[in-house]
Amino acid sequence: MNAANEEAIKAFQEEKCSFFGMSEMILDAYEKFKDVKATNIDEIVAIDAEVRAYANQL
């Protein structure tokens, strides 16, 4: 969820979401990806990219 957190902070800094909107963005991403499990580094990188893309479209 660090990826969602980083994207939320970036959105806040760019004034694309409110302070409280950051927590909503992170929670939404958490709910969507909480059951996703990675077994190797390639999967971690792919999931990171997917979470970032998802967070950016919120």
C-alpha cells in the first residue's frame, strides 16, 4: 500500500485531492488489493504499477 500512499501524497501536493481525500484514496486501494499476494520480485513490481495506476484514476 506504500504505492497508494505515495500517489495520494503526490495528488495532495498537486492539489488534486484534499488532505482527507488522501486517506480515502489509500483505503480504497487497500480494499481493492488487500487479497493480492506476490511470490516474486516481478509480481511485486507489477502490483506496484497496478496500484499506482488505480490510485491515480481515483
